[in-house]
Amino acid sequence: MELRGFDEGITLDRFLLDTLRDHPGSSGDFVQLVQAIALAGKLISARVNRAGLAGLLGATGEVNVQGEFVQKLDRYADDTFIRALEHGGHTAMIVSEEAEDPVIVGPPWHSGRYVVTVDPLDGSSNIDCNATIGTIFGIFRRKSEEGTPAVLGDVLRTGRDLVAAGTIVYGSGTMLVLGTDAGVHGFTLDPSVGEFFLSHPHIRTPSARTYSCNEAYSDAWQAGLRSWLSDCKGSGWSSRYIGSLVADFHRNLLKGGLFVYPATAKASAGKLRLLYEAFPLAFLAEKAGGSATDGRAPILDRIPNSLHERVPLVIGSADAVAELTARMAADLPFGGPR
């Protein structure tokens, strides 16, 4: 689909249907799947905007599989995505940050051809202070036969197998970013009409001397990373850190820069989840001309061994990622000399 710039008349639905016409053999299931994700995003956006009035601030008292306190909006967002995805006939399995086990779509609904991984509400610890939060999702085409129960092999696979990924950012406005092999495009929700409109066609990540990381943990980082940070401070780099993964990534996707969430001596496997955080964001980064690694190799080349596997993440402008990854890959283990 050829896009010549901003056009207020291009809704997400129109964009998807025009794209479908470019693939005459398509069944339309992918379009319906993305429409279901967009619907969930609209519902969550409405609740986020009135959470303080609707009694949705604060925790539920539960602890999820990650060992994190579940916020009321976490629970609402997770339930909303499951309801939106399970009955459409396009989804076979849903892997969520909030659930230890995957949701296997079965009777009374059709087990479709896609598997969705989702962090329903990333940055939920920021809800009560009205900071930017968001949704992260990835889409795989299942390996097993459509119409049969999905299996773990449909999702425990290389990130190169993703067919699409995206984010929904709930900030000053609500924006859905969708990445496919055709590129990365952003759609902003107009709440007055309840539609996502194309606002950011053909997103490309520029080069920028900006880093985003939690420097409070830097004493626990490996030596090469600490020396790189020190060099940045002495060479004109800027620091921009929101403290919400989806928000920090979104800013760098549009403006350029580098987001770093490395391993530490105590968490050598990293903290971010591979399937529903690092994989989708790495997919978007690469499709927008950026890059993403685990500090050694491309994130998308990894194959997860479990649903909630954790990973370090270096992501953003391609030149900055390449420079930092080279320094980290040649570095000594944690605690070595600068």
C-alpha cells in the first residue's frame, strides 16, 4: 500500500483492508486479529483515562507469575485482551505476562491460525502517578494445524518467525504502532469518533545521541557498559528516561537513541521478558531501521526455552546499538576493571 504522508481519512480499518487487497490470497484473519487488538486498546484507553474516577487505581492484592503486585488495571487489561482475541476464530493461543500458563483457544470457539503474545499493561507501577503506560504484543503464525489445540512449539520459537508486532501507548494521546514486513506505521486514536487514524506513516528510527537507562543500577553492570556510560557523559550525549519500557522505547523509536536494560551480577539472565516484551520491540526496531541485541547477539535470533524467559535488552538506533554491543561483547564479566 502506497502512503504519501499524513491523511486524516486513513483509519486503521481502511489501512488494513487496503493492505489486504495487496495480498489477494489472504483470508482476512490477520485483519480481524489486528482489529480485535485495536478494540482492546480502545477499551483499555478509556479505562486508563478515567481510572481514578472508576475505582481502578491501586493493587488487587494478588501477585502474578513474575512476582509483581497486580494492579487493578493489569487485571482489567488482561481480561480485555483475552475476551477480544479468543472468540474471533483467528487466534489459537494467547501468552500473557499476567498468567503462568497460556490461554489455549478451544470450544466453543475456533482455534485459529495465529498465536498472540502480550504484555497487556506495561509500566503498570506508573498508573497511580499518571505516567505513560502501554501494551506490547507480538503475532506468530502457528506451526500446528489450524482447528486443533495449539501447542507450546507454536510460540517457543525464534523471533524471526514473528509476522507482526506492535505497541499501544496510553499517554497524552493513545497511539497504536503496528509493524509488519511492509514497515512500521503509527495510528493515533481520536476519542471523539472512536477510531485510530494514520498519523505516523513509514516510521524510521534516526540516529541520535540519547540514552535511556536506570543509572541507579550502574554499579552492578559489567565494566564495558559502565565505561560506555561514562564516555557518553563526557561527549555530549543526552539522557531521557521515563521508567516505563513501552514509553522509553516509543520515544526512541520516533526520535532516535538507545534504551538499555542490561543484566546485572544478581540478575545475569536479565529482567525483561523475551516473548512478549523483547521480541515484539526488537521486531519493531528492526523494521524501522533500528536494531536490538541482548548485549551479545540479535534478540530476534534467540529461541526461548520457557514462556516467561528473561533477557537483557539493548535497543534503538542501529549505529548506537552496534557500538555498545561491540563493547559489551568484548568485555570482562561483571565486576571487572573499567
